[in-house]
Amino acid sequence: MEIRFNNVSYEYKGIKKSEKKAIDNISLEIKKNKINCIIGPSGSGKTTLMELVNALLIPTDGKINVGKFVIDKNKKNINVKELRFNVGLIFEFPEQQFFKSTVKKEIEFGLKQYEYKLKNIDKRISDSLLMVGLNDSFLNRNPFTLSNGEMRKVAIASVLALNPKVIIFDEPTVGLDDASKNNLLKILRMLKTRYKKTIIVVTHDVDALHKIADHIFVLNDGKVILEGDKYEVFKEVDLLQNYKIKVPKIIEFSHKVFKSKNIKMGYRDEINDLIKDIYRHVK
């Protein structure tokens, strides 16, 4: 599903005209069937941009094309229910929104809200759990008794059950231990490669995102200051740090080695590859 921002701005009500816009005349294209990551300091407009895609917010100016849907000031043009069936949104700490007594009822709730065919619900629930690595033994479990990683998987399964074309994740790794975080990254890769989903990830966790990102948008003060594939973006270490934007530790280390020793190691996703690079230079 194609997603394009065309000169989009958004101002929160009550903000004086002299103050900055949350989103300021942004034009961009989310890459289809890719993992698109949005980074930037707090208050840069990341969450606002995410909520505009799902029509939780409506642009003050400009328009957003999400497949056949057009989101602009004329709200009458938007079939919000159909849009949100196609664009799933998983908030930060989604498990905090659980309120049903079993995993099955939790996932079932969303399907019934969208009037999904009742005869297909059980299969759709089981299939969505399998997609995140959980089996039917979880169906009658109380979601509040699960581990943080398992709860996060159930939250993702609740959205996957609707089979959206686009899935937006807000800070998906927050609150997860390393094992659960790595498991989540595998799920994101699988959603892209096997199920051809378009993924949007809003995050501060650059150490996780650089392993999976296909395209990165860097926001500051409501504007896109940099975009490109991860190699293009993270080679601009000085620029990013000037805007108080973190870079992955592995890249920061390579950058320091280059500046202090004039040894260029290149971009590495994994620490083991970096160690091999170091070994080649010292042997």
C-alpha cells in the first residue's frame, strides 16, 4: 500500500501561531513492503506523523495518500473504519490496553469490532498467534499472566488478525529484555519478507533499528532533515549528533576510530563483524 505525504503540516489546537508546528510542510514517501524507521529527538514530530497515517489526527494543511484513501482537512473523504482495517497501529506498551480475561477474547475483540465473518474468527486468531510464534495453548491463558515478551506478541497478533497491509509500531522494543527484543526483530523481518507488509517503526532504539531498517527518516522540529537507507543516514554521524540524535553504538565506535586513528571500518550490523574488521587492522 502506497503512502505519500504531500506538503503536510499539523498544528495542535491551542498552540500560538508563533510557535512551531508539530509537523511542518513534510513531503515524503513510505517505502512499500519495507521496514521504514522514523527517528529523532523527543518533540520532533515522530508520534504526530505516525498518528496522521492512521487518521487519528487530520492534517492542518496538505494531504496524505494511503493507498486509495486520501486524508486531508475534508474529513468526509475518509472511510476511517476501512482505513484502520488496512493500517494497523501498535502503541507503546500495547499490553497496557488489555482488558479481556483470555488471549482469545483479546484478539477476538478487534475482529468483532470490524465485523469480521464469525465463522472464520477461530482460524484467524490461531493463524495470527502462529505468526508471532505462539500456539493454541495460549488461547485460554490470561494475558496478564504472560511475560512481557509474550504480552507484546499477543498485542501484535491482535493487529495481525485483521491482516492489515501496513503496520505501525510505536517504540516496539521498550520494556523488553534482550531475548524478547531480538525475537521481536525477527518478527518484524518476517512480516516484511514472508507476508509482504509495509512496516513503520517509530523509535529511539537505534541500536535495534539499524539491524532491520531498510529506510530511515530523521525528524527534527517537525521537518525531515535527513532520509535514506541506513548506510546513507548513519554515515552522517556528526550531523545526527549535532541534532542530539543517537547513533548505534557500533557505528559510533567505528566513527571514533576513524576520527582518532584514520582507520575506516565501514558499516557493520553485528559486533562480530566489527571484531573481524578490527582484527584485520591489528594482525
